[in-house]
Amino acid sequence: MVAVKAVKGGVERKAAYSALVGSSTIDEGLCDIVFDHILKKQGRDIKSDAKSFKKVLRECKKAKEVLSSVDTAMVQLEGLAQDTDVSIQLNRSQVLECGVKLAKAIGEGLSQIVPTISSEITAELVRLECVGGGWRSPFIQELLKTSLNVSRAGVSLDSNLCVAEGCAVLGAVSLLATASEQDKSSFDAVHAVHITPTPVVSDTTVVTVPQKWRDDEQAMQSSDTKFIAFSSAVDKLQSLVYGTQSLLGRSGNVSDDTYSSLSKLLDEIDDLASDECTTVEVLLATHATMEAKVNAIPEVAAQKAKEAAEEKRKEEEFIRLSKLQEEDKELTNDPQRLRVAQQRREQGTTLFKQECWEEAQTRFVQALSILGSIYDTNNEEYKTKKNEISLSCHLNIASCCVKLSRWRIAINNCSSALDVSPNNPKALFRRGQAYSAQGDFKEAMADLTLAAELTNNDAGIVAELEHLQKKIDHEKAKERKMYGKMFA
């Protein structure tokens, strides 16, 4: 952790702090949870086994990434030391608890750095900009805001935007270095830093590079090429197994024997990758052998056939939809447009009842597209029919999106439905559901409460309100527990 300040003539380092912690701290904390679970349930202490620790660490890293977007993740391993198998569910709260050590280290660093720069922090410092996903953790943001006395910690800059901003600053600095004294007055003082010019070698200068340097460079390039080829072959093997696991996961019907077989294949890949005698040729030959083994698994063949049939059905549906769209373009008057829009809505309703959410959504979108071509908007009969179909389509699109977990699209369509029919209970209910699902509890509570009032406390809406309140209470309890540990 380093605090720097841009000054005229360069960059001044104000303070620094180093601690042996990072994201690996959380990975190791999750590993401890898994090994403690094995010790408690099976009475086996296998944490000291290097191979077992490597396998558990690999799965915990994956679980941590999954838990950044969902609440729970499974860690399942077979064939660890002492013939140990383990299956344990990890949750996001455990990730936050494992981050307490990281938060304390950051807190210690800030407690040492902030006093040395306190004179540099003025009332003008109203926002802190953080770079990287790790700063999004609530406890780390709270530490930063408390230590630096700012009301907001922004995380809008990702690595790509950082490069862009750095280039913009460098461009401003470069312009300043070559600007006239009159032009310099238009630049901010923060850009007044010293740039060391790059030495220019004339074309006539002959530079002799020692042969040893050439040989070393060639050897390094050859080593890099081999490493890339080796890594690609390992990735290809792992992708085969992980892809198969994902394929079987979609089927929802995987036997224990099949899962065990795939885990053993991953172990074989690990052993090959760590063996110094393994070559790229061996890895590629192993891939061909493993691919044959995988394709011979009955569940794999069945799921591949099922997905191929579904892909064919979607392709045929796409061709049929394209033909319908061509027909829609040939509509010549408003009565025709209204009649075809109604047909598309009815087709969508039928598909929705058949649980074909994607296809149903497409039909409702087509109906809205046709309605957008209505010419005579002053005709009250046409206007009434158009609003009726539009309202139904927006509500049905929202329903499809709730089924498909497309919360933002569901919210947008509910809002469009409310533009047509203000205070429509169905639109408020579904928008409340979508807000709740993506964590916008305040907006969800407002919509669901109003929907309950408009429907005299409909049982379904009241149940959703109770579910929302439980989510809010659970979130508050987690925050209290997390901050209690952090500041203990």
C-alpha cells in the first residue's frame, strides 16, 4: 500500500505499508473450512498432504468466483489423502468472514499511512476512486471511507478504463512538455511533472549486440513457445472435462459413478501437468484418449443428442420467425396490423403455457414491433386496441424474463406497462419481484406495498412481501455480524 502525490517536477512518495495478505488469504480461509469439515465429520487430518491441499485450493478458488454472483456453491472432491471424499456447501458469508483478516491488514496499513498524509487531505476530498473488483467488498469500502473521511468510495474504473485514463493524463503531460509558456497557463498543475526524453539513436550509429545476448534471447523465446504450447494442451484437456461436467450439469441427472469418473480424469490431468517428463505430444495423445472415454459415457451421449435436437428446433423456429417478419413487412393498413399483432400475442400466450419462454418472448416483441407501425394514432378505436395489446405484451414479456432471470428487461417492460396503465397491480408486482431478485430492496418494497394496497392484500403479493422482508432482515444481520468482527 503506497500513498503518492503528484507534485511539480515528479511524483512524491508520502508513505508505504506492506502486509503478506491478498486474495489468496480468502482462498486459504475457505480451504481451512473444508479441511475442518473433513476433520470434524471423518476424523481425518489431511491438510498437510500437499496433493490434497492443491486440489482443495483449486476447488475453493472456483467456489470463491462463483460466490461473487450467487449465495452458495458446492465443493465436491474424491480421492484425497487416506481415500477421503468430501462434499460441502460454501456460502457468501464464509467468504466475507475469511476476508476479515484481509480487512484488518488493510485497516492497519491505513492507520499507519493516513496520519502521514492527513495534512494533504482537505475538505475538498469528497470522493475516493478505487480500482479493481476487490474494493467492492463492503467491509473494505467502509474501512476506506472511515479512514479517509469520505462519503463515497467509487469503483467505476476497471483495468481498461485505468489504462484509458492513464493515456489521457500522459497525453496532457506530453502536450505540456512541448507547449509554449502562453499555452501552459491552460493546463492544470497536476500535469506539471517531469518527462525524461527518450534518447534518439541516429541511423548511422552501429550498435553491436553481444552474441551471448542473442543466444539468451533466442533460448528464452524457445522456452516461451514450449511453455505456451504446453499450457494450451493442459487447458484443452481441462476444458474437455469441465465442459463435460457443465454438459451433464444441464441434464440434471448425473450418477455418482459418472461424477467419480470425471474427478479421476481431472486428477490424471493434474498428475500429467506436474510431471516434468510430460511432453506436449503426450498431452495431445491423452486428450484424444480422454475424449473417447468421455463420449462413451451414456449420459454424455444422451445429453449431446438432446442439445443437438434442441439446437435444430431453434434453427427451424428462427427460419419460421424470419418468414413471419417478412410477412409483417407486407402489412398495408392499420386494421391488418392490429389483427396480426393480436395473432402474435395469442401465439406468444400459447408458447408461454408450454413453458417455451424464449419463443414466447419473441412473439410478444414482434407484436409490439407491429403496433409501432400503426399510422392513424388519432383513431380512438385503434388507439384503445393498441394500448390493450401493448399492455398485455409488456406484462407477458416481463413474465418471460422473470422465468429466465432477466431482471433488468423485466423491470423495463413493467415500467412500459405502467406508462400505458398507471398503478397496474400486475406490473407493480412483477417489477417488485425483479427489483427484489437483483437486490434493490427499497424499490421492491415500494412496488409490492402499492400492489398490495391496490389488490386489497392479494395473498400472492403478501407472500412476496413477507419473503422480501426476510431477505432484508437476513442482509442486515449479515452486515451487523461482519462489522462486529471487523471492528472487534
